Amino acid sequence: MYLLLSGEGKTDMGVCYPAQAQCDGEQFKAGAMAVIVDQLVELSQGYKFSHLEAGLVGFVAEAGLVAQKSKPRKKAMRLRGERRPPETQYYFENARRLAILAKEKSDELGDTVLAVLFRDADGTASADRGNWQTKVESMHSGFAAENYVLGVPMIPKPKSEAWLLCAAKEKPYQSCAALENELGNKKSKNPLKEQLKKALNGCGSVEEINQMLLDKVIDVEQIDMPAFNRFKQDLNCAVQRANIKK
């Protein structure tokens, strides 16, 4: 199995280096969300095997999905109730385009490809794009429009820092659901990014957080939050489907 990931930047899913729309192998510099995906896939498989370590991970930048607009595609399957409010069309289209790329990658490799689409639920860039549940459903509809059953929405609420802060706060892993009610906007009085940096005593680089995940200082098995649990459930279902396809 191969993982195809898409995120918003180097501090969440990761980035291509040198900068490009799509990459894999050593050109992909994983962020914390990619490490979390890798660890949860390993748990769902039931045996130790890191797709990141094996180089079986590809990345598509947000710009790489937008670029799919200019490519001719067959008409996507129409779904009942397909009309979507403009603010969630973004999530639908991102998922549909990632599904197209994942199917192309599957044909290229002759292997199953599991696609994970990361987008923050809230923040400066996306605050007007509908509520969390609608965004998740829009991504699922986008994957379904391409008849792609191995697509997984990864939408932290309100931002990825909330998931990490669950482990880093003064009382780790306790009452973490309340973090989902925080404001995601950077201009808020006490932004989550600053809360996380403070909780980690100033240690908040991509490399430092990745190492904390690898060392279980941030333990994904102990994070208990509604949005995180929904993502884990969807990811586990996709892994099981991928195993059946083998």
C-alpha cells in the first residue's frame, strides 16, 4: 500500500523540497500530521511498518490540486443532492482531484493507494467555508464522485495544533474535547499555535514535534477528541478496505 497525502503547509502535513506541486520519497519532508497518519495506519494494520521510513508516501501541495482544473477529465459521477453551497465546494473539489491523482498513482504502481486530505477546519484562510461536519461530508462526497473508496478527510477542529496541544497541555489527554471550541484564527486573543509553543517550552519546530511523536511524548493512541476520533475511524475503515483490495 502507498499513501498519498495533501496538506496546507510544512507545519501540518509537510512540504516538497525543493518546492514543487507533487513529490515523494526523499523530496517529501513530513510534518506532524503525516507522522500521525503513518502511526495510525501502522496501528490499523496491526503490525510494525512505517510507510514514511519505507518511502511509500507521496505528497500533493494544495496548489497541485488546484492545477488539476486545467486538465481534461471525464465527468464526475453525479450524486443525489449534489448541489453544494459555494463555501464547501472547495473541500469537495480538493477531494475529487486528490482521488483522480490517487487512482493514477495506483495504476502507475500497480498497488493500492490510500489518500488523506488534510485541511484545517478554521483559520484566516478558511473561516467562511462552512462548519466542520459539512466540510467532512463534502470531502467524502468529493471522493465518492470519483468512485474512490480509499479517500480520508483529515480535518482538525479548529486546527491541527489542538490535537498536539491535547498531549502537551498541563494535564495531558484530559478534557481535550474543549480544545475544539477554541478559535482557530491567528488573530484571536490566545491562538492555539501560541498555546502549543508555550506548552512545549518554546520547542515547536517541525523536527521537534515529529520527534515527540516518534518518542511517544505525544502519543496518538491517547488523544481523545471528536474530530480526531472521526479521522481515526475513517482512516481505519480505509486501511481495512485497502487490505481487502490486495
